[in-house]
Amino acid sequence: MTFPLGPFPASERLRFRLPSLNDAAFYQKLMSEPDYKRFIHDYGIESPEDAASFIKSKSLARFAAQGVGLWLVELKETGEPVGICGLVVRKELKYPDLGFAFHSDYRGKGYGREAGQAVLDFCTKELNLRTLCAITHPDNDRSANLLTKLGFEASGQRHLAEIDSTANYYVWKLRYVEAGLG
């Protein structure tokens, strides 16, 4: 499954862009947080060099291969990075996976919901997707709540070899609310 590279999602307060090697310090900061390591994955990012290698070999490689990935999310007003959000195409999942992570300094401000909604809007309008999925660590209630607010429905669990773990699995389907379209 591949998609055209660009345009990118957007929202009122947030701008989405491809990550660059200049973002290595932010990636190190984000991926070193205990919640990131616990709920997403510990990639062993110990230095800006490790983060730059991750950006090149994982993040940008996904965009090159599929046209989508986890965009860097920054504040429009200041250009300050706050997190990552986008789509991960996984061989083990039928649908693209909505993924997100926000630095702890920016949680509780509505950025996750705003970014997630921007990606959903982008997926339906630009990519013509009607169904997405998402996975979360079974103990990650915060992400599960956000997915529910975005309209995802819990659909059991999946064991994924790619992450060598069992994750809670959610599905989102575009629902037509206007009469005659459903």
C-alpha cells in the first residue's frame, strides 16, 4: 500500500511536516520519555546521533516506501515541535495504523486530539481511505481514550510480530451521517 507524498495534514494550531535530521534533539527528548519507552517502544535512543539514524532509517524510510509515516507535528505559531502523528503501514494489519506520540510538556492541551482529527480528515479527503486501525499498549488508557474520542472502536487484541507484543486493536470507519449516504 503506497500513497502520494504530500500534501500533509493541517489543523488550526498545528503544522505537519516530514521529519529531518535537524529534528534529532527533539526525537531524542521524545523517545527517551518513560511513557514512550513503556507504551510504544524503547529504541535505545541515547544521543542525537542515534535519533538522527532513527529518523533516516525508520521515519523517512517509511515515507519513501509508502508515502505516509509519522509526521513531525509542530505549533504553527512558533514552529516548536510537540510530537509525531500519522499513519504506519504494517504488513500484519489490514488497514493503515494511526500512530501518535506527544512530548509530556504538551499533553493535556488538546494537541493529540487535534492532530488525530487532522490525520483522519486528511485520510478521507486526500487519500480516500474509509477505514483505519490503531494499536495501543494494553495499559495505555490515555491513548485508548483519545482513540475513542476520535471515533475508533475497540476490536479485541492483536499479537504483532513486528513489535513482538500483543496490543489492543481499534478500528475507525468513515460514517456518512447525511441521509441517504449510509
